[in-house]
Amino acid sequence: MAKGSPAHEALGTVLFEARKTTGLTLRQLATRLQWQHSILGKIELADRNINVIEFIQVARALEIEPTKLLAKVVKATGL
């Protein structure tokens, strides 16, 4: 269950859906990023914030143009 603000929940959902669309597990994406998989899980559940540099790293690890992924976040959050 997500605990963050509605905007953070929307961000987590967008990242989750992008990861699923690419067919990657949390562990596979974490390996690409050289992060612990629990960090990604917390981001997807809005239990942890993500900064812009981390966002770009995640987008690139997903092989998605960061600006395209950001546009999905903007649409999902309504910001």
C-alpha cells in the first residue's frame, strides 16, 4: 500500500508500469542500476522519493527517453 502523496503514488505507478512494459523484474532493473531492489520497490510504492538524477538513471535503465517518461508522470499527476 502506497504511503506517499497522490503525486508520488502516480510517479510510482508510472515507473512500475514502465518496468512491467519492458518485461523487467525489480531485481533485473536494480542490477542494471547497481541499486538494491528494495530501493526500487519503495519508489514504486511511494515509500521513498526519487530525485531528478535518479529518475533519469531509471528511465535510461528502462531504455526509455527520460523526457517521454516524465511526460507520462506529468499527465498521471496532473501537475
